[in-house]
Amino acid sequence: MLSFPNAKINIGLRVVEKRPDGYHNIETVFYPVNLCDMLEFVPLDSPGKDIHLTVTGENLPARSENNLCIKAYRLLKNDYALPPLSVHLHKIIPIGSGLGGGSSDAAFMLKELNGLFHLGISESGLHSYASTLGSDCAFFIKNKPVLGYGRGNRFADINIKWEDFEIVIVCPGIHINTAEAYAGVSPQKPCISLEELMKLPPGEWGRLIQNDFEISVFQKYPVIAKIKKKLYELGAIYASMSGSGSSVYGLFDRAPEVKGLFKGMFFWKGSLNAGV
């Protein structure tokens, strides 16, 4: 079984309030993009084992037990008779970049296991499993543009598609600690909902739709702010940091040539097509 877990971007990210459980309620738009990892697994003929994982591409932490693909497998194995598996993950989506790569890998693992072994888990059931693995993991179950709220694991349909736009994503390789990023934000309930602001032309988003993490992250890592500025100089209609960083993306009518402009950094460009 071979699948291609895709990345996401956040269009706007507002930290609305701190919850009693220590988490934060947010408001954001999740939008899937065609930057993908590769995930392959086959039954493993090795009695006594459950899952064997190998990883290529981006370096991952040494302890594979913490990999979300393994956690997804074991989460289902607690409730279903899954066979031992050999899993290979080829990482292309940068790690710790705000693009949701690990969450996507886990969600695709849940979906593929459900289909391959005819487990019969409903979409809402997959959503519940995914929510236990990470706040944005559940987004990748439906994997279509949605308004995200709560901890980022509750969704409402939003009617937006921008197939005519192209996107450039740049990641400087800086790992932003999520807890540290939240510590730099003062939660505030907005006067106008993000859903309403999304109805405006994208050319007006830059002054109205913000990622609340940018203020503190840009102060600590000026290079990330410079990437955003450069994307606007290249003609971006809208540019923003995704998640808590460190990736920054720009939306363009036609993406410019960026090779050589972001030396030593990961970059990717493609169409902004939600049909992943």
C-alpha cells in the first residue's frame, strides 16, 4: 500500500482564548497543498512483532516509538486485529515547519489501515482516533479546506477554492517550539470572524488576516520575517507564516522563479489545488 500524505497551510491563525485544560482555542482556515510525503506499508511475516518503521529523507528523532505513524497503528491495534506491518516513510515535508507533515502521516495511516483491512471505521470514528494523536491530525481525515476552531480539531465547512493561485513555501529549517510560540501570544477574541474576512478578495487579506504567532516569532527569528517580506517583493498576493512556523508561504497569480533566492532553505512551489 502506497499513499502520499500531504501538507497543509493556515490562512489566518488567531489565538482566541486559553482553555481551563491548559490548551488554547484558535480560529484558522486549514487548506491542503500538494507537497507530500510518501508512506508505504506491507504485512510483515514476523510473529511476535507489531510494526517495523524505516524512514528516509528528512531526519527524524531517533526514537521511532514516538513517530505518529507507529502511534496511529497501535491506536487501532488496541481495538482491531491488525497484522504486523513493515512501514517505510519517506519524508519530504519539513519537520517542525508548521505544515502538519507528521499529523498528515498519522491520519493517512489511519485511513489506509481502515481501508486495506476493511475495519469499517466511519469518518467520525477516524476523526475521533486522529484527535487523540494531535490537534490538527483530524483535519487530514477529510483533507479539504475548512474553518478550524476549538483546539484546531473542530471544523466547519467553508466554501473556498483557489485553483487559479500558485503557492511558494519556504522553510528556513528553524524548529519553533509550539509551547514557546503560544507563550508569546496574548489571546484575544476578534471583532470580525475569520469566516467573514475570508469573503474579501485575497489582495485585502494582508492588512486584515494575520497569524498571531508572527509577532513574537519574527522578533526572535528575523530571518522568518525577511522571508515573508521577500515573498511580497516577488509579487505575492498574500503571504503568511503557517502554523507556529517556521515555514512561510506566498500566494501568487503565477509563482516566480525562486531558485537561488533562499539559499540553504527548503522551498517548494506548486498549484494551490485542494483536490489532493
